[in-house]
Amino acid sequence: MIKIKKLLPLLVLAVVIYSCATNPFTGKKTMALVPNSDLFPTSFAQYDQFLSENKVVTGTEDAQMISRVGERIAAASERYLSANGYHGYLNDYKWEYHLVDDPTENAWCMPGGKIVFYTGILPVAKSETGVAVIMGHEVAHALANHGQQRMSAGMLQQFGAVAGNVVLQDENDRNLFNQYYGVGTQVGAMLPFSRSHETEADKIGLYIMAIAGYDPTEAASLWERMKANSGGGEPSELLSTHPSNDSRISNLRELAPHAIHEAKKFGVTSFRE
Ligand SMILES: [Zn+2]
């Protein structure tokens, strides 16, 4: 009799191959044990719960600015993906953008386009363009399914992913979800992105912000401010989940002209103040 233990690696391999999705930006196959059809309802429910438990800012200039940048980043994402042959890729997205009154220096985008900015990140963002840098980067992680890949890898590690597609229904699954998607409210509850995911999100984010009409040359300055700001006092939550280094800043400087060139293809020849 063949021991089930011997079969397990094969089984895991089969599950991984079965559960692949394509990253529209790189064309590469990526691991997705939880399909979007299961992931998005969980994401939307967690987002609503987060909003109900936090102080959502409405009606202020800052809140309106977050919505405005959000709408432009969302529209730019749709245009970019359509132009690259991914029509309908964002059909199940339900974009939403909110500012919450919280001194934490953080911002995130959950699967399906659910975005939160914390008031604590606005001083380091400094301007609408700074907000667009951060939002473009966060949305890029969502578009490239980085959270999904990390969660799938985490599931394989923790559970061996014996079940094929995983339905997120119990408390443990939801905690896992929060760990990988930035909803964690305790410091250290959310795990950092890998360097390759950071580099990918920087590039996609830069393209999207430029197509949305925001100057991509500002991105390097934003990350410089973020780094300088992290010297004293409270640690930056955003930096803890998005590990940064000096090569990021030089990489962003090199990429900015490419983003400007890309934006021209979409008729964007000058950028907002
Ligand atoms: Zn990141």
C-alpha cells in the first residue's frame, strides 16, 4: 500500500498547478489557492467591518481628496489593463476609498479595490501627488494579486493546502486573511511584502499614477520623506509592511521617465499640480 505521506508532495504540487492565476503585468503564472470569487466577498466583508470599527472621515477636504485620487487611480488602472488586452479583469472590483481618523502612518488596498488611508500618513504624503504615489503602489499590490500569492504560500506552509480551493469561512482563515492583506490593527500583525513584490508594485504604481495625471518623478521624494520620517518616534506601519531600501529610491528615479512615456500613450502630456 502506498503511504499517503508519500503522495502528499504530489498532491500539493497538483493543487498548486491547478490553482494558478496569470499576473496581467508580467504574464507570469502565479499561485492562487483562493480564487477571487471566494476572496472578494471576504475582502468586502472585512472592509465593511473595518469601517464600522473605525472613525471614517467624511466631508473634509482631505476626505474628498482621497476619493478624487481613488477615482483617478481606479480609472487609470482600468484603462491600462484594457489597453494591454485585459478587458474585464477588474469587472468584479468594487472600488471604494476612505480616510480614517487614526495617527498610524499607513494605507492599504484590499482585494477588489477596497482602499483605506489613515490621517497619520497625510503629513508624509504632503500633497495630492504624494497620496497618488502611495495609492498607486497599494493598488498595484492588489492588481498583481500579491496578497493572494503570499496567502497561498502561507497556506501551503501552514496547512500543506490539502484542500484545493480554500473557502474563507472560519475565524482562523479570517485571521490569516488579515495577516496578508493589511487589515491587521495590531502592530506586527501583518507580514511584510517581499522585495520582488515591492519592486513590481513600484513599477506598476508609477505607471498608473502617471496615467492618472500625477507626476511620477515625485515618487522617489515620497519614499525619501518616508525614510527620513521613520528615524524617530512611532515606527511607520507602512514601512514595516513595505520594506524599503536605498535601491528602491534610485530604481524609482530610473523608472519615472518610462512612466511619463507610458502616460503619453494615454494622452497624458502634463501633470496636475
Ligand atoms: Zn508595497
